[in-house]
Amino acid sequence: MFAYTVKRLFQMLFVLWAVSVLVFLMMSFTGDPVYMVVRIDATDAEVENARRILGLDRSLPEQYWFFLTNLMQGEFGNSYVFRQPALDLIVERLPATLEIVLVAMAIAAIVAIPLGVFAGANPGHPVSRFIMSGSLLGISLPGFWVGMMLIYVLAVELRLFPSSGRGETLEFLGIRTSLLTANGWHHILLPAITLSFGTTAIILRITRAGMMEVMRQDYIRFARAKGASRRGVLYGHGLRNGMIPVVTIFGLQLGDLIAFATITETIFAWPGMGKLLIDSIYRADRPVIVVYLMLVALIFVVVNFVVDLLYTMIDPRITVK
Amino acid sequence: MAATFLKSQFVFNWRRNPPAILGTLILVVCTGLVVFGPFLVRQNPYDLTQLNLMDSFLPPAWLDGGNPAYLLGTDGQGRDLVAAIVHGARISALIGLSAMALACTIGTTLGLIAGFYGGRVDALIMRVADVQLSFPSMLIALFLMSAFGTGIDKVLIALTAVGWVVYARTVRGSTLGEVQKEYVQAARVAGLSNARIIVKHVLPNVLTPLIVIATVQVGTFILIEASLSFLGVGVPITQPSLGLLIKNGFDVLFSGLWWTSVFPGLMIMAMVFGINLLGDFLRDELNPRLK
Amino acid sequence: MTAPLLSVRDLRTWFHTFAGTVKAVNGVSFDLAPGEVMGLVGESGGGKSVVGFSILGLIDPPGRIEGGQILFNGEDLASASEDRLRRIRGREIGMVFQDPMTSLNPVQTVGAQMDEVLRLHTDLDAAARKARCIEMLESVGISQAADRLRAYPHQFSGGMRQRVVIAIAMLARPRLLIADEPTTALDVTIQAQILRLMRRRIAEDGASMILVTHDLAVVAEMVDRVTVLYCGKVVESGPVRQVIDTPAHPYTRGLIDSIPNPAHRLPRLKQIPGTVPDVRALPAGCAFRARCPRAQAICATDAPALRPHRGEQSAACHFPVAPGEPA
């Protein structure tokens, strides 16, 4: 177990390092950031000076070395636009993003797993067919378009929900969250539903496939031969086996949700780090983009690690090596 | 040949599968619109001389104030929405298909190389694939586009960069299986060159699973492209895809001008839904194990 | 003869598939006395497993029990409610499946899967249930039972798993055990052990058993009476020695001739010519006639009924084999 954890830690570090190289290379080929920091009418001397301060006059490997050592020290530089540490900007907006991602994930799980279990346990049922067609439609819809339609119908026409913003927030354990106020929930619902759309469809389909596979197994029949009820068999024996592929997909979907949150946040003017990323891309605010990417990479490797551990808990056949 | 195909199990099953028929119908209609649509609409939506600002933001023809000349209404520049959608769908479909073709070619080649030669080449390709797979496609594409700037060619590069991995992994897996088999061993003993063995013997045997992947990927690519364009980092405004049309519609949605975003969205939905319906059918047909 | 524990009357279980109706079980009748062990024999596809699943009410769509009665202690299980069946399954009737590798849930401990039976069917408290499980595991020859309860199925070998499956099936002391090819998936050396174990457990509890198998050699050693199925119908039944020594139906005879037997010293192993016909489109008359060396015109038109042949032996054949007569 210990050896496994150490090995995984090294793998995680390797992935993070690879990401840092990629991020650095991409950033080096995208425009000259020096013009972001100097005045519009700066003289050549001023530009050269700024270039030296940013370290842009060095060779590429040297620049990467600076980049890496700065990363190690948590030193990401200041945002060109906000003139504040980029890390602070991102971290400040992280809770808002995690909030809508987690609510979306919860919605997806609550909707998708029971429907998927039903569809998998009753493959020929008309309701199952309806569920499956619906889920196929779900993965065929552009998520941002769904969000717009929700805004138009529920916010603009019916005025049931606010169309943008985060609403009231409360501080809890040092984190500002809107999940503690009714107004906050009122605001988060539409964006979270929008974001959950694709994930719901995918988790539903994986759950169904897993359940169908499991319900065919002999041990399900054997459990029924023991006298267990259909429900008892479904939840006592089927669900846990059927959940094994779902756990993996949850990990992957978390990544997708964070990525697609950029769009949802843009539509709903949700003040999260995704919207900040899009704004920073428009403004070529390099340090902010770098922090965002490195943070997201960190989140992913940690989530993947947790998923692997969950695996070993849910399936005793898998032992950590 | 055609006659045998029509009598095959494949066609037999297709005719008994309403979702598959629906998907095919949708795709046939969409293909018709994409290929012939631009010749059927009266207006070239991007020739400014053909646009009349007096006609801007007309609602669909069946609503009050609608103009029968503009069935689905017009946008802010008096552009016929039908014409805009037909042209936009063409760009979306073209990007989806070309990016799929590129990703499939590159991914398959790398997968064959990795699976056939093994060793360091294999390790390198698969390590890159692993790292890439731990990130969502959308994020990678977004990141690449933010670096490249807008442009159809750049969207293609970004989508290809995102999409090759799945082919490489699948092909490598099946290649590893094929290389073990006797006919490959026999070809080696017979002194055939590696390149010839790969192309003549291995490749045809690893292609089947790719059909489903490729089909579904076109839909995925259309959606990713739409998302990128919606965010303003996809296609340029001179060549608007459906995603960009929706973005333009979004800017006026709060004024109640819903049709400028609803109809392009429905078009994307129809295209991707048709692809996915067909993909589901192919998956069941080509993977007997899952039956 | 005492009142039978189980009396199956004209059981018909059909499967309605897109390609046609499969009459897997089509008019099967037999009786089983308390404490009796009966072999249900036939080639694969002969419907013998379906009989077992029908008794437990475990036929899933597209399958359906179309008619007939399954009288267990005088109660008709074919028309019993799912609730009633659930109280019978595991408690009154236990079942052992063919493949021990797949009949145990891989993500639950053996203990949990045993405990489930006792929770469903008894009022015992946790400690008593555990004691019963340990006792049961020991009685099927698993040592260190208390530790093994905490183990997962993948930590057992195939033979050990089948012992666990038998322990689970016998845990609530059912009066009838249905064993569906219980040793087919096991090594030959382990087969005999498992069969002896089952026989002993049955005898200790005074229970009855239906042994579903394709293997007449197993039947000869294990059972009191044998019922032979072909294409969903009973073609022969009777005391095991009598049926094996003097089979009346040409099909039974063919099955026996295809067993390697040093005592018979045949020049070479015989096999029944042809294959089991497509049960979706059975021809009129006797289903076996296409493979039968004795078939005549009447076999193509009239299906033979099951008639008493000699003593307790019955056969469904127009021209049954007389004792001593060559095939």
C-alpha cells in the first residue's frame, strides 16, 4: 500500500511536470507578453527593460528553468490586467467554480444513477427505451445552448430564476459559498442544471451498461435462488458491481465539468475561475492562464488518484500493487 | 455486391431498428442540406451587398411581423436565418469530418507503429496518450485555441490533437493481438517488409472497431467546435459555424429575439443526434460480444 | 409409495423469442419422494435446466410457464405469487448452479452471502447466524471456517467455491436441493468429492435432490431414479439400475452407449447420429425419429406417450427396446 502510494505520487509529479513543459512551450509561442506590461507608447528602451525584468531575453531552457523554479515556490507572477498575484485571483474564484461543478455532479448522480439502474434492470421496458432515447438526445445537445434556452424560458420569459450572478454568499470555514443561502441556491440551480446535462446522459448510459452486464451474471440468479427479492438483488448485489465502471467515469466527468464550467460561467456570468480563464484568454493574460492550467492539472491527478483508491474499496478483486 | 449488401444481416437488422432508421433519415436530410442547401437559398448570407438592414431581426414567417421570404426570420444584419444555418452547418460538418479524418489517420498510424514495434516508441506514444487522456478534450482544445487564435485550420489542428489518442489506443491494442497471430508470423518468415505487413495484413484487421469511434467522434467534434466558437476562440466571424451563430444569437437573447439562437441550436442537435443514433446501432452491430 | 414431496404435472415452459417460440419444456411430468435423489438427464439444449429454474419460479422473460402444475407439498408453485416463491426459494428449495466461478458475488464476502440466506429465512440473531454459517462451512469440508467467512470468492479455488455454493444452498435446511450440473465446471478429481459431499449432506438432512446433468456416469453413482428428457419431453424414467442396465428408449440407449465403459468392451465408442433438432420447429410425431435406428412410419405421425414399460420403468416410444435385444 505504501509502495503503491509512493509510486502513484511519482506518477502524479511526472504528469504535472509534463503539463508544465507543455504549458511553458505553448505560452512561449503565443505572442509577446512584453507588450502587455508596458505602456502603449513605450520607447524601445522601456520595452527592452521590461523584457529583461520578465526574463524574456534569456534562452528558452533558461526561461523554463525560471518558470519551473517559480512554480515550485508558488510564484506565478502578477496578472497583467489586474496587477495582482495571478494565484490569488484564481484561488479567490475557485470556490465558485467548485460549487457549481459539485452541484452539477450531484444533480447528475441523483438523476442518472436511478434512471440508469432502472433502464439496465428492465432493458425491454418502454420507460427504459424512453430514458435511453432521452439520454442520447442529452449527449447530442450543445450544453451552452441548453443553458441559453433555460435562461430564455425560465429567466427571461417566466422570470422564475435569475439569469446571472452568484447571489448571496456566506463565509464558512474561510470559504465564501452560495450553498448556505436560499438566494444562493436560487442562483446556482440554472447554471448547475445546464452544466450537469451532458454528464447526466453519460453517467446514465454507463450505469445502464454496467447494470445490464451485471444482471446477466449467474450470481444475480443465484441470489434470487436464495430467496432475495428483486429489489434486494438489484440493490444488494447488482448495484455495487454495476457501480465499478461508474466510479471511473465520475473521475473523468469531474474533469469535463471543470472544463465546460468555463462556458456555463460565461453564459450565466458566474464569477468563477472558468470565466476568468476565458476573460484572460481574450486579454492574453498569461500568468492567469498558467495558474489555471496548473491548478486544473493538479485537481485532475488528485481526482484520478482518489478514483483508483475508491476502486480498490469497491472491488475486492483489485489489490493495489 | 450491392445486392449482397442489401440482403445482409446488417441491412436486415437495420430495417428492424427504428432508432437506426430515424438516425439515417436525419443524416440524409442533413447531408442534403449541407451539400445542396447553399445552392437552394436565394441569399449568400456573407455577401454584404445582398443584405438589407431594413430586414434585421424579423421574426419567423409564421409570427406577427414575419416576412414569408425569411422562413426562420433574420438576424441583426438582415441575414436570412435559413441561409445562415445552411452555410453554418456546412462549416460545422466540414470541420467535424475533416478533423475526424485527420485524427483517425494520425492516431491509427501511431497506434500501428506503437503496437507493431513496441519498445521505446510504444512507451513514448502511450505515455503521451496517457497524459493527454487525463485531461478533458474540451480543455485541451480550449487551451490550444487560446494559444493559436481563431481560424478553421487552427480548429482542425486542435481537434486532431485532441482526437488522435482514442484511435492510437484502440489500434495499438488490436495490433498487439494481431501480431501474435500466425498469419503475421508467417508473413514475417516469408520475408515481407514490416511496412508491407502492417499495411496489407495488420491494418485491415484492426479497422472495424474504428468505425464506431469515428462516427461518434464527428458528433463530438461538431459539439466541441460549437463550444469553442461560442466562446469566441473557434472559427473567425467571417466563416461562422453554427456555434458562432448561436453566440451571435446569445447577445440578443435577453431582448427576446430567441429565433437567432434557437434554430442554429436545433440544427446542431439534429446533426449530432442523427450521428449518435447511427453510432449506437453500429456499436451493437459491430461488437457481437455486447449482444 | 409415500406422498411425493414434489410432483410436476405436464409442465410447459416456453420462451417467446423473435425467431419463434422455443418450447424448452413441453409437457414434463415426474414425482419425487421425500429423501429421494432423482437424476434429470439429457443433452444440452434438452430443457433440463429449464425444469429446475421453473420449479423455483426463476424463469425470466421472454420465458414463461405456459401450463402444468408444480406441486410442492401439495402447493402449486406454478401459480404461486412471487412473494410466496421468495419464501420458498432458499428455505424450502435450494439450488446449486453449474459454474461456481460466477455464482458468487465477487464484491461481497462469503460470510455476507451466507448470512443473507439466514437473514431472509430465519429469526436468528447475528451471533447465531454466524455460528450456523461456520458450522455449515465446516460440514462441507472448509477448514478455518471462521476466517474464511471474511474472505472474498476470488480467494477460493473452484472446488472450494462450489463447496461454498452448496453450503449456501443447504444453509436453511431446504427439503429439496436442485443441483444444475454442479460438477461440470470442475476438475475431474474434484467432481467425485463434490458429488459425495452433496449426497452426504442430503442424507444427513433427509432432503431430496434433483441432479440435473448430461453425464449418465454421474447419474449411475448418485441417484435413485432417473428421468431422461429429449426436446422438452420425458422419454424415459425409472429406477437408475434398471434404466442403465436395460434402457427402453433408443435415445437412452444411445446415451449409455456413448459412455466410455470398460465393462462393455465395445470395439469403439458409439455416438448418437445427428444433432438435437431445432426446437422452434419440431416436426409432428416423435422428436427423436430422425436420429433413431428403429423409426417406422407411425413415428412420423404419432408422438408416443409415456407408457409403463417394465415394473417402475416407463418410456415414450412406439418400439421400446426389450431387455437383451440389440439396438
